[in-house]
Amino acid sequence: MTQTATIYTVSDLNRIIKTRLESDPVLAQCHVTGEISNFKHHSSGHMYFTLKDEQSRVRAVMFAGRNRRLRFRPEDGMRVVCIGNIGVFDRDGAYQLYIDDMQPDGIGALYVQFEQLRNRLQAEGLFAEHKKRPLPVYPTRIGVVTSATGAVIRDIYTTLERRFPLAKLILAPALVQGPGAAETIVRGLRRLAALREPVDVIIVGRGGGSLEELWPFNEEMVARAVAASPVPVVSAVGHETDVTICDFVADVRAATPTAAAELVAPHRQDIAYQLSQALSRSFGAIRHRVTTRQELLKSLRERPVLRQPARIVQVHRQTIDYIEGRLRDAMMRPLRAAERRLGDAERSLAGIDLHKSLVARRFQTEALARSSIDSTRRIIERQSHRLDRQIGMLEAMNPLAVLRRGYSVVYDESEQKILSSTKDLPVGTPIRLRVADGLVSAKVTDGGVYQSGEQTRLDI
């Protein structure tokens, strides 16, 4: 190693390589085709994979801000064309392709986008059968979204003029192929939906063509505009074998634009036949009703109420007379009974001497009053004697009466306990004596107990 050799760190070396690679104009914006392998869509939104061919491979990354614009979902084994630049990942010292845009490669690219969009919209439920709306039976205003100069509008107009000339055709011109065609189709659908006098049904269509020519009808914006239409939509794109996303989303798919016109409008011959049948059924119903009413009228004529109406009136008059008689009897019967009771009462009162009866009742009342007074006086006297006896008994049992005869009661100093034994009265014990007219405090100075029948003596 010479003294003039420059020594680089690994980081310095990677930085130099990165600068050289990223400053190369060929690698700054290059197109690379290859097959995807080891594909990983990170939770951050970034895509990491390896781009390879038969002899070699290169690591690639497409950041979330770039891959959001992709119209397809990359998968392992898919051939793609990538646009980006070559850079170096400093940590690993490995170069990789930083992708700005990516498209499927080869003839199947459009089919890949078609299948992926179809699967995604189907998962969202845009193709569900319960969302399909029925077409109106007799539309008076029919909207068409197609080219104003193509054969489609002429075929639809000719078919409607032949089948149902009462319908009015309203055209919303649109491009049906090429760049910007999808936007004009969406704009035409919205214009028809926003009319002051709304249309009854809308036909979206164009003639046959290649997949690339029919591609505007496979765009997601067209599919969502058809699904959001407030009126039923008939898709008539291409020939019978052509299938587009618009066909799946529409309420009805027609094989051709002419078939679409035949689906949305009835044939006037069919209408004439239906009118004829309806007229025939109406005449039959009227005849049946007239015949039924005639038979009913004939049966009514044979009824007695109509043949001899006076007899019915006479029967009802007789019924009224009978009811009137019963009501009169029912009203008079209580009056007659009341008259009888009144006569009986008058006769009873006529045989009674009111003055004599009153005198007798007065004597009875005075006798009862005297008897009540005597009885009450006797009861009061008996109760007074009984009360005097009870008072005497209570006086005999009164403790104070005993104390007035010279006795006393001995308590302890707190007056909570009666002392009745000399055992409770040792010398020096303070005591309280209850006499007839109050309390006296004292102290035991001497005491003794006599056992031979003599009374216990205490010197206080």
C-alpha cells in the first residue's frame, strides 16, 4: 500500500457509488421490463419486489405515493414495464430500481386491468342482482349516451320509430373510444339524470371493436356513474360476444344497440294486440255485468215487497198499534196501583184519633223521663259508695300513712337502696332516714343485734 492511496470507509464508498449512479442520465429515467417475483405490499403502503428475466434480477421498490395511481394490482409472475431511476440503499450498499410508474407488459395487460377491476367491483356488490331495476313498460322519454355521428344512434332511432313512435329520443353526445372518452360518457349520464323533465330509461352504447377501442366502457368512473344513475340503464356495447364492465353494472345488457332499443320500447303491434285483448275483455266484463244486473232486477220484481208494497205497510201499521196498546197499559198500570195505595192510606188515617194518640204518647214520654232520672240517681249513689271504699283501701295501703304513725325508712347515703338489716349498718355508716314529713341525715355510732326474740336495737 502506497503512502498516497486514499482509504474510504464503507459509508464513503457507498456514497460515491450512489452519486455516480444517480448522476448518470441513462439511469436517471430508464424503462425496464421484467417479471415480478417476491412481491410484498407493506403495511406502510410501499411495494417491494424483485424484477427478473432469464439471466438476471434487480431489487425494486415503489413507494406508496406512487403506487396509489396504479390501475392494476401487481402479482408474482406478472410481466411489467417499469419507469424509474437507479439508486443505492446506503445501509446495504445495494443498488435498486426506484419505480415512478408501472404498466402490465404485453398483449394481456388490458385483460389484467379488466379482470382486477371486475373482481373489485363485484366484491363491492355493484353487480348484485337485487340492485338490478326493471325497465319501464311504456317509456315516453328515452336517453341515449353515444356518439352523435355513429351508426348506433341511427339504429336506435330507426328501431324506435318503427316500434314505438310515441317515445321521445334524447341524445347526450359522447366520445366512445380514445383518450377522454370515459369522461364524456360520465358527463352524458349525469346530464340526462339532471334534466328538468327526467328520462324513463338510458341506453349507453357503441358498435363493435377491439378491446382497446371498447376500453372506455371498462373504466371505473363509467362503471360507478352507471351504478349511481337514478333511472335504469341498458348497456349496449359492441357485438354479442363483446363483454365490458359497463355490461355487468347496468340494469340490463343488450347484445347490440338495436336489441337495446327493442328491449326498452314495446312494439306498437304488440300494444295494438294488447289493446284489442283489453277491449274484448272490457266488453265481456260489461256484458257479464249487464246480464247479472238484469237477472237481479228480475228477481227483485218477483219479491212480495215490490209486488204488493201496501201489504208490507199494513203489517207494520198493525205492529205499531199493538206496541202502542202495550205502552199505554204499561203506563196506566202503575198509576192505578198508586191510586189504590192512596185510598188505603186515606181509609187508615180516617179511623185514627190523633188528639187521643198524642196525649197517650205524652204520658208515656213523661213516665220514661221520671224513670230515667231515678235510675241515674241510684247508679250515681252506688258508684259514690264504691269510690269511698276504694279510697279507704288506698289510704290504708299508703306508705306515708305508716310513717305518720311513727315509723321511718332507712336508706343508704345515695337514697338508692333501703337498708333493712344490721349487717348493712356497720358503725360509722352515713344513712338517710325517710319520715312522714321529710328526710333526715344520720350516722351509725353504735349497734347491736339481739337474738332472743327481742327487737334489734341500733344506737344512732
